[in-house]
Amino acid sequence: MICIKCMQPVDSLYTVYSNDHIQLTDCPFCQEIVDKYVEIDNVLLFIDLLLLKPGAYRHLVFNSLELHLAKYPKGKTLKNCQSLYDHIQVLISNVKNWFCKFDRLNRLWLLLLSFEIYLTWVTEESKYIYYMNRNNNDGKLIMLSKKLPETFKWDSTTMRNTITSKVFTWSPPMQYLYFASYCILDVSLFHSLTRRFILKKLHWEQNFVYSKDIISYTILLSYGAKIFPILMLIWPYDTLISMSIIKWVANFYIIESLKIVTKLSYWSIIKVFITVSFLRYCLVKPVLILFVAHFNFSIIKNLICQEFMLLLQKSGTYLLL
Ligand SMILES: [Zn+2]
């Protein structure tokens, strides 16, 4: 447990007296209350999380999480197992323990993933319709066509040969399966790579007993900002520009919350974020292209070329507009 103000370790958050009276502990280092969120209700805590208040994040990912995890025993090691039966017994008990321990967090991940899949599907469909209907007679594109080299000029036929156009010819359950695989792969890569870089490369591992779980929980809480656009589907603001603004706000939430929890410099967190985003971009789509193309080399080559052309055309028009 820590003081949410100065992040120094403390023994307890409060003392319970015989008449059920509770007194919050004062921090011996900064003389402030160690964790005022012990008494604050969940609605106010949620609002403070949205406002990116450091205390709210630290209360949840350090104190609340530690109190919850301490209730469960640590996983048994397989070293002392003599027979295969013992191995299986220990494995089953570890898996059971893991599901009980992380039940609440797994439910939250599942909820976030379902929203993320739906939002990705909606956004990709809107983008596809927008780019298919976009043509070179647009006022801005006519002005640009003189300045831009041939590869950067907008050509909607490129869009017809990309992986997205292939996916939208499939039945809705298959489309859902594609976007579900895309999001699961993307979120798992983001979560595991960010955690690994912060713990191993930035050497944050030795700071706390539950450092792995602390980083996981922080990513989960800040990743929640990614589902803000779900509100925009209710009100008529679901344009591509507003969606991308919200995406950037969500990225800001992730960087800021990691900074609040780890106390590392902004530059270190941004470096990790850029590296992870680059790796995600280079890994997720190519893996899906392999499956969509049924491992046929010429189709894979063609799809990658078309994706690259589309990227050039998009960046050319966006950067110079
Ligand atoms: Zn303190």
C-alpha cells in the first residue's frame, strides 16, 4: 500500500476502533491523508478517473488492487510435482485461482473488447464508404493533383483491392469474426508489449510486488477511454474527424495514466507508446492478410502492395491539405 499523494509505502490505510469508528491514516512523509478514496463512493471515483486525477488512479491500481489480490493465495510451483497427475492437479488449481483472482478485471476486458470490436467495425465501414465515394473531382483534390506525384494522387480503385474491401464482401458473421480477431490481436499486443517495455526496458519491475498487475490494471482503466465514441453513435456526431479526435484523446489518457502510476518521464512513456504503436501497425494487419489470402503468396503480395499504395495516397492528401 502507498500514500496516493507522495507514493511512499505505508502499513495501513485506516484504523478501525472498537466502536466501529474508522480513522484514515495520515502519511508520515507528506502529512496528508494516505488515501482519501477509501471513503469516497464509486460514482465520484469514476468522475475523478475521467478527470485524470492522480489520486483516483493510484487508489485503484495500488491500494485497491493489492487489498484484493492479497485475499488469494499465490500460484503453486510445478517444481515439487513428482508425477503427471500432480502436475495436472497443480495446473488446474492455478487456473481456477487465476480465474477467481482476476474475475472482475477479465469481465472488464471482455466488455471493453466487445465495444472495441463494434466500434472498429463501424469505423472501418464508414471509412470504406467514404474512400470509395471520394473522387478526383473534389475541389481540394483537383488543386492538389498538380502538386502531387502520381503515386500520391487519390485513386479510389486502390480501395477496391484492399483487405477491407475483401472483408466487406463476406457475410456479417464472418465480418464480425475478422474484426474480433483484429481487435483481440491488437489489444493483446498493445497490452503485453507496453507492460513488457515498462517493466523490463524501463526497469520498473523491482519497484512493487504486484508491478505486473499494476501496469495491466492501469492499461485497462485508461483503455476505457477508447470506448467514448460509443456515445457518439447515440448522438449524430459519428463523423470520421470526430472519431479520430476521440482516438487521440484516448491515446492521451493512456500516456497520462501510465505517467501518473509509474512516475516515469513523459518522454520515456511516449517512446514506449510510439514503439508499441509501430509494432502493432507492422504486425496485426500482415498477420490477418496471411489468413485472408489463405497463405497464397501472390495474393499476399498484391494485398500488401495495395495497402501500401492506399497509405501513400491517404498520407499524401492529408499532409498537403
Ligand atoms: Zn504521503
